[in-house]
Amino acid sequence: MIVAERKPLDEIVPLLGDCQKIMVVGCSECVTVCQAGGEKEVNTLAALLKLRGFGQVLTAVLNRQCDPEFIVDLDAELEGVDCILSMGCGVGVQFLAERYSHTWVLPALNTKFGGGAREAGVWEERCGFCGECILHLTGGICPIIRCSKSLLNGPCGGSQEGNCEIRDDVECAWQLIYDRLVALNRLDLLTEPLPPKDWSTARDGGPRRVERSDVKAV
Ligand code: SF4
Ligand code: SF4
């Protein structure tokens, strides 16, 4: 899931400028799960904005902001709206801005990463969306995103007692990989260095696009 958190109110208010009529739009997917942009958070933000003097604050929660078939639900709600304040992730903000090209669309969240819940209220990054997954070589532990240096052949010299040199509360990804491969009796996977990764599938090659003929409408 995408993990995000709301910008501080003191950062959101100046973004709104002179807008009088504001539509706060939530999303029922990832940002609901991480309690950043679901119905409850939309209503909370709307109430806070009213306390800050914004007179007309409307609310809506879409099934998904990253899917045009659900965005159309907003079409009939935007009469006279000065700006849309999206509580979706960065993808949702951009999909709204694309559809409503003549309406000012603002982000209310800071989109953090792709990850999952470690415990209630704690989320950790797990995938950097590199486009060519190598978890089969690393015991199911991602060196791209969990190693602070994205090393394909670690650990580096900073690994100390299982922790990464960047902080005591960050486990060394390569220690985790080693321990897991020992447990699986698959240390053979570490006898040969991993080859250089083909980063052309990652973000560095520019905006990516996935096309699947089996999913496209016929
Ligand atoms: S190897 Fe790439 S696709 Fe696989 S988990 Fe890591 S970043 Fe994500
Ligand atoms: S200590 Fe481990 S996780 Fe940290 S940068 Fe070095 S190899 Fe990567």
C-alpha cells in the first residue's frame, strides 16, 4: 500500500490562499488504511479549516482517486468550487488535476512510500518499485529499499550487530538477508555476486507505463 500522512495544518492553510469554497476529497483505499485521507480524516480536516475561518468547506470521499471511473463522481459536486484539496496520495492529486484542469488542485498529504503496517500506527517501507523484482535472490528481503545504500552485494562495513550504520533502530538489510538464507539453507545464493541491476525498469528512466493487453477493454 501507499503510505502517507497529512501535512501540518499550518502548511495547508497558506496553500489555500484566497479560496472561499473548498472541496476536501478523500480516498477509500490506501490512505484510508493508513488513516491519512479516509472519511474520518476528511471530516477532521474540514472541521479544522472551518475553525480557521474558511466558510464553505465541502467534502467527498471517492472509492479511488487513482482511477478515472471513480473520479467522475466528483463532476457534479464542483460547481463554484475554488479549489480541490486532495487527501489522496500524489497519484490521486495528479489524476484529479488532470481531470479538472481548470480547477486548482492541492495536496493535503505527504506521500511517503510503498510499505505496510508493522504494528498499529507504525508503517515501514518495503518496496522501491524498481520494476524488476529480485526478492527470489535475497530471501524475500529487498536490498533496494531496506539497505540504506541499496547495495546489491552487502553488507557494507557499517553493519554493526545486525543494525545499519544510519540508526540503531534500522536493521541491516544484508544481515537480515544472510540470516534468512541461513534459515532456509540457501546460502548458495550468496556464493556468486549479484550482477549489476538493470535500472532501466526503475524510475530513473523517466515516467513508466504498464500496458497489459489481457486487461485492456476489448
Ligand atoms: S527488488 Fe524492486 S520490486 Fe522487488 S521489493 Fe525491492 S524495490 Fe520492490
Ligand atoms: S549497514 Fe547494512 S543496511 Fe546499512 S547501508 Fe550497510 S549493508 Fe546497507
